[in-house]
Amino acid sequence: MFQIKEVTVELFREYIGYMLNDQCLQPTTVNVRIRTNRAFLRYCYQEGWIEALFTKNLSQLKSLKMKYRHLHQQK
């Protein structure tokens, strides 16, 4: 079990790699989990449980967005 003070940027990045490579999650799903964890770590910082807020340096993953074209039938 991790102590909250043991969470580091490196550990967080390893977790992102684990979600992408080992669990084969989509970038959109990983981004949701990144946002959730960032919110929790921000709360921990505000409560004084962690000394530094390192999540400012972590950005969300870029995901491919599908573009749909509307096909018009010719009359």
C-alpha cells in the first residue's frame, strides 16, 4: 500500500503507461482517470497531506478525434 507522500511524478507517469500498455485502455479513458487523480491530489495538497502539487506538470493525452462527414444524396 502506498502512502500518499510516496506519490511522485514518475509513479504517476508509470501508472499512465500501465493503463495504456498493460490494460490497453483508450486515451479518452486514461484522460478521465488523470483528471480524477489530479483532483484528488489537489485535495490532498489543500489538506496538507502532500507538500508539493506536481500535477500541474502533467497534461492529458492527445486522443484521435474522428471527423464525420455528412454525405448528401444527389437528387
